[in-house]
Amino acid sequence: MYQPNIFDTARLKERAAQLAGQIQRNQKGELSDDHLKPLRLQNGLYIQRYAPMLRIAIAYGMLNSDQLRALGDVARRYDRGYGHLTTRQNMQLNWISLDDSPRALADLAEVGLHGIQSSGNCLRNITSDALAGIAPDEILDPRPYAELLRQWSTFHPELCFLPRKFKVAVTGTPEDRALVQLHDMAFEVIEATPNAAFRVRVGGGMGRTPILGPVLRERLEWQDLLTYTHAVMRVYNELGRRDNLTKARIKILVRAVGIDAFREMVEAEWEHLRHGVHKLTHAELSRVTQAFVEPDWTRGAALVEKDVTFTGADQHTWQRWLTRNRLPHRQAGYAAVLIPLKDKSRAPGDVTSDEMDAIADIADRFSQGFIRVSHTQDFVLPAVPEHNLPALFEALRALNLHHAVGGLIGGMVACPGGDFCALANARSIPVAEDIARRFDSLDAQENIGPLDLRISGCMNSCGHHHTGHIGILGVDKDGLAFYQLLLGGHSGHGAPAALGTIIGRAFAEDEIADAVEEVVETYLEQRLSGETFRQAVARLGKAVFAAAADTIRKTPTQPSDADADATASA
């Protein structure tokens, strides 16, 4: 992972001090709330439903143990002792005060963390595959290129006040574990060094108008990564809507003008930029690559923990964990390990300060201090020697962080929803907790098989509900919260990405878990041997599941199908 240098740390401290001064001027009446807003957003500071929220960028999902301890420390000292991992590889502190935010950012600057590019109408925190650099199917490690993009875009004057937020992903594998088709712009590696090249997508996204991003350019040489991105941003900056917030994303612009016309405009703009100062060189790539520190893959044999064996029920639990939470690795003798932040006692993605400290200790002991953050709101240890997996399992079990829910309904994704977010139409956390309780049994979850469930409290889609095998969307109807049920989505992990569509009517908060249960029961009753949930939905049709869910009738004041659909599309 990239190691920040003295220059990086100094700039981050300066930024924290600037924010402190801006907040002080605001409190003295010298800077209006409206003028403070873009300044605080550029540092990741929001005003949410009940308190400010600080979003901390975790660049392309890479952390080390010192950084995780720092996150736990600021959550303990300035918040309520926990943080929330998002679906874009960030961490949020939901109860921090305005005055404490600069102090927290100054502390985080010491370990190279910050809130820059985590919010506002800028090029956002660049994301990637949580297995980048270790995936067996990887063509090329995308992280140095993501870091080049990050360094170039940070503080870039043309990228600070875009028509709307702009999300970028980079992946180095044929299999999409970075949701590349659902980003404003994405780069897919198609050829390794020495002639590294990318396929470029543009105009993807979720929200009110979910779109899978079309290919803008089939081949882009790595040297042109920055200049081509700059060309896209300039066209977007010039033509993107600024008079209508809901039509300001680049996906709306691309759809309005057409991908071919947009491509022509980008190519024309690129001609003025492609041979300029931002054309990448081998020296620049080498500078960034040399700043990365990676695990010492020769140490595996030396990192031997005590011999652990399991018998009886423990053996079954261990084997289940090994099957679900051990991830593939390109280095012989090593494994990546998923640490799900999912169980019935917590909101998906929540992690306490004490748990962060403990996971940091475990990372030092088992993974040379390296940690990843996934798009599914979980941690990953990327460098665990295979012979230490039993001892690691014991250490995680002692913390109740050993749940074998990877890929199952218990590994569901959910945004904070109406319990925190000022934009939310409905609560997400109670729905997630209700569903988690109903499917708490791992035997039941394994009987269901692979099932990706995702929950969003509003159309901003922070829970990525469009990509769930089952998606849940909170909508508002005459001031009341209801939930739409979607089927048919897929994130792109293991199969092409797909967008789920709404089935049937909307459900009240006390109905939606029942509706999910009916959908799952219908699958279990009608599935063929070996058939997954997604395959059954494709074979039987969504109407079968809509009819099953519609048997739930608790609330007489629910909106009609037409009204609910109109609300979801508003």
C-alpha cells in the first residue's frame, strides 16, 4: 500500500488547520453557512439528521494497522466509540461535533488519513478491488494507477466544483469486484506491462436513474490515464447540468447526447491535452510504485502460530468459516481472509473502537499489519499464511468476528438510512436487523445458498440496492416510510453486472422483512436441484415472487403500485 511521505502529512495537517479556521469564522458570523458548506464538504464533513458526520477516505480500500488504530482512537475520543464502513471503502463517524472534526482530521493526518475527496462535487475517493494486488486472476495491479489518479486529482482546481459528485473505480481483473459499470468513470485493465492498457467506461451509476456505464474507449495506454481523464472532466464540467441537481450527473449528460457524440467531444478535447505535462512517464510510475510497501511474501514459513486442531462441533464451525471466509490468493501458501462486520447485534458495517484495536492487533499478528476494506462493508486481511488460519479463526472467534456469512444473506449490505442520514426516506438499520434475526441460523443460510441482499434508505442508493439479488429501497409516501422490493440485480462479481427492478407494491416497515421471507420461501419451495436464487428468479419470472410477497397484508394505508413506482422514480 502507498506510504505517505513528509510532504503528504504536512499538506493534510494544513488542510485540517484550514478547516478549523473556517469553522471558527463561521461561528463568529464572519463566514455564512452557505459559504462554509462547500469548504466543509471538501473535507468530508456533512451535517446529518441529528449531528455532523465525518467521512474519512480510505484510498482504494487500503489500510495498515496503525491507521486502523487511529480510526478507532478518533472514534473513541471524538465520537461514540464506533465507525461505519461504507460501500465506497470509506469510514463514517456519525456523531462528531463541528469543533472536534478538525482535531480528528489533524490526528488522522499523522497516519496519512483524511476526508479529502470523500464528499462534495469533486472527483471522489477512488475505489478498487479489495483483492487488488493479490487476486489470482489479476492482469495487472491497479493500485499504482489509482494512486496516480488520486495524487493528480487532489486539489485540482478544475475538479473541485463539478456539476455533481464524480466517482471513479479502477480494477485489474476480468471479474468485476469493484462495481466498475456503476461508476461515473471506470478503468478496466486489459493488458499487463510493459504495454499496460485500460478499457474506459463512463456514465454508469445508481440513484434515480440506474445505468450500466457504456464503453467510452476500448483501449487507453497507461501513459494517457491522466490526460484522458482530464478530457472527460472538461467536457463534463462544460456541459453538465448545474440548474437541476437530479440531472447533474455525467450519466444524464452521456444519455442525453449519446455515447458516440460524447466520445467525439472527449477525443477532440483530448487532442489538446494528450501530449501535455500530465502525460505519464515511466519515471512517474516508478516514483509512485516505489512508495508502496507490500507484505514480505518470503516470511510465511517463519510466521508460525501455535498448532490448533478442532473436533466435534468446533470442527464443523471451522470448516464452514474456511469455506466462506477464506478468499483466493495469488501467492502460494497465503490466503486472504474476510472479516464480516455482519451479525444480528450490529448495523452492517459498524465496528467499535475496541474492535478496531483488536483487529489491528490481529493484522499485526497474522497479516504483517495489512488490512483492506471491501465494497461489502467488511474488512479483509490480505496476507495470512495458510498454516496460521486455525489460530486466526480462534482469535476472531474470541471477538465474535468469525461469522461465516461471506456470500450469504447474513452478509447483507445496508446504508445508515433514516437513523442518521438527512436525505433518507426510510430507516435501513432496523430492517437489516429484522432480516438478520430471521436468518440467523447458518444452516438456514447455507440451505438458501448464495444470496446478495442490499438495502438503501433512499434513491441515492448508498446501499447499492440496484445490484442486490434482493434489493430493498426506502421511499416516501405522504410522509410515511415504505419499501420497494427489487429482484434481478447483480454486482458483477462472478457474472455480468445487472440492475434489479421493482416488483409489486410497496411495503411498510413492519412488512418488508415478512416480504423478503416470503420471497426466499418461494425460492426454496420451487427451486430445482442445484439452482441458485438468481437462476430461479430468471427461470420462474419475477411475477411469481411478487405474488408471494403480496400475501403480506398488515398495513391498510400503503400506497398503490402506481403511486409507489412514481415515488421511486421521482
